Amino acid sequence: MDISNCKHLRFFGLHSKSLVCKCVALVIIALVLRAVFLPTFYSLGGIGNKNLFAFDNGLSMLNREFSIEKAKFLEVPQIIWGLNNQKIAFARACLTARMLNRTLLMPSLSASLFYKEVDLLQPISFDKVFQFEKFNSLCKGFVQLARYSEVSNGSDVFKLQKGSGRRWTVKRDLDQLRQFRNNPYDGYEIVQIVGKNPFLWHDHWPVKDYARVFKCLVWVEEISREADKIVSKIREFGSKEILKVGLSQNVIDSVPYVSVHMRIEKDWTIHCKKLEQRLNISEICSSKEEIMERVGNIVGLKTPAVIYLAVADTLLEDNSILTGWDEGLLPFEKKKLGVIEIYKKHPYLIQSAIDYEVCLRSDVFVGNSFSTFSSLVVLDRTQKMIKIGARNLCGMEAKWPSYSYNLRGESKGPRPWVTNMSDRNLQAISYGSNHISCELSS
């Protein structure tokens, strides 16, 4: 039927008896109403009137349909303290952003170790330590990072003050986060959390969620190259020492390299003694002699073996860490390896990252179960074995065995150690534990 016969629909009075005419009229009326009222809703929702979030909610769905919903971000305070405290704080910030359905704005890390004197902190950009694009690629669909250049309106910010003190319980903290997923807070482009370092925030996530974020953290190429140099030096110097005793090349090629995270520096000694008093336990601090004895008693460790001592040289007061080791154990530290200058040209954070990678790559790792550094190295090594489907995770039969020297194991050696991936939070890794084992829970 010719639409012109509808006589202009009698100015939408719908007097025409034709079904086609009536349908056309309804379509035209719908278009007119959309043109008149929809821009009004957009303008109302865009002026920050928080009483109109009912409109914004509907529009949000419409925007998603047309893929034009504005991005929403989470901003956190500068992340501070040691390398692995910063990794945990970063992961906690990512998981908080995930809970709030937001993208984390790339945070500032701290290149220096100072934490009491805020003015002495040396900020360093996340992408100077870890690969930004690689992180987003590996963590796509779980958590994401954004640069500040992606923010469209820097003034559309709501500041979220984190609670503190004993009355600020885990439940209250979780309730606050859940509240901020909804209107009116959901309408802001940026939610900015102010207050304490994310490491000190309450923990609401299982170890597996943290591990998923850690797997996305890939060092920048410069850190990986520096670690390559150190590992190469360790194997080279070990080979030279072993050649001196007349062993064959076949034996040299099979010599294990053991990294020992030797926590005997002055800052650690003060910290661990206070911790032992507070927790009323005596398995946190270890003397140089105890570490040497337990490493020497690792069941199944073949000798000769190269021992790399990962220690904070600037905080070390004992210059005799290379003496007193059992026969067949060949100890090296940065100075003896001739790599001290490689470390010196970098700030503290990068030095720690290089040492972390050197420990991670070792055939055997021995650390302290109350050290965050050691705990995260063990987590990474546990993840590597799970990834390849390794059956044996304990002892020298494992692909990448780890031990804790502060806890006594079999034959006066260190206790075998893997991360319990079923833990419901990161407490044991963040603050240490003497309840470790080599039994993997999943």
C-alpha cells in the first residue's frame, strides 16, 4: 500500500484504518520521542547531579550496547617498601580495582627503601620495572592497567578514605568496597583511595588470585639482561673452581647452583628478634652458622655445588660469610663474583629485582619462611612446577626444589617448602609462617 495515502497520518491522530499506516505512525512517534527526550537524559546525567542515577543506570546499559560506556578507574597511593612488599601491594590494588569493576591507573612504585621519611622516597614508574603492555596482555579478562593519559576528565574524582585502627575490621573494609561498586560512587570516572599503603589494606582474596596477578608481572628487558649476566658469572666461576680439583667437564656441567637468601643483615636481625618476642616463637632468626649447617645437610644435594649468597651487602656487618662452609660447597657473593658494579648502577628496587630473578632461576633455593622475598620466590617456583605438571614437588627430586633454613627438616637440614595454593588469603606470604610443608594443596 502507498504510504502517501495515509494523508500525513492526520498529524498522528491515527484515524486511518490501515494497519500499515498505524505501524508507520507508531514508528515516527517513537523516533520523535527519542530525539526529544534522550539528549535531555544525557545532559542531566553528565552534569554530576547524583540524584539522577536512575537515568544514568539505564543509559549505562544503552552505552554498553553501543560500546561507548566511559572507562572507570581506580587510583591508589604510591606503593612503598621492599620489592616484594610492593609486588603484594600492587596485586592487592589490582584485585581491589577488579572488585570495583574498574581499571587500575598505573601506580608509582618506590625505587628507594626509605619508608619513614616520606620526602626521601624515590618514585619510579611501574613501566620502568615491569612491562606494561605485557601485563595487560597476560592479565586480559582478569585485571587491567591504564595510563593517566586515558583519563578523559581528571576532575571527576571521588576520594575514598580507607579506614584504620582496630575497629576497622575485615568485614567493615569489605562492606565499604562493596558499597563503592554501586551508585552514586559508580558514576565517577575515578575513585581515588587515600590513606595507607595498599600492603596494609585488609586482604580479601585467595592466594590463587594473587598468583594470577604475579604471573602477569614480567621484568623489563634491562633487568632480565642484568640477571643473565649474574647467572652466567655464577656458573662460570663455579666451573673454574671445580676445574681446579681436576673434575671432568661432564661433572662440571651437572653441578647444581644453589641460591641462599641469607638474612643476617642488621635490619633483619633487629626485626626478627622483635618478631620472635611478639609471636613467642624461636624459629625466625637464623645465625650464619645455622644457615651453613642446614644448607650443607640438604638431603640428596650432590657436591660439588655452587652457592650464591643473596644478601644486602650495604646492610651486612659480617664479612666472613664466605668462610666456614662444608667441603664441596663453593660460596660466592656479589663482590667475589665481580658483579658489584652491575648492582651499584641501579637503585635499590632494581638491585632487589635482579637478585630475585637470580634466585628464581637457581636449581635449588633456600630462604627464610618469614621473609616476603623468600616467600614470593617459592610461590613463583611452585607455580612453575604446577605449570609443567610436575609430579614431585619436594626434595631434590623436584624440578625446582625450595627449602626454609629457619625451620629444621630431615637430617638437620632445612625444611622442604612449596606454597599452599589453597590458602584463602596471603597472610602466610605477607607476614611469614612456621607452618610450611612440601605438600601441595589445590
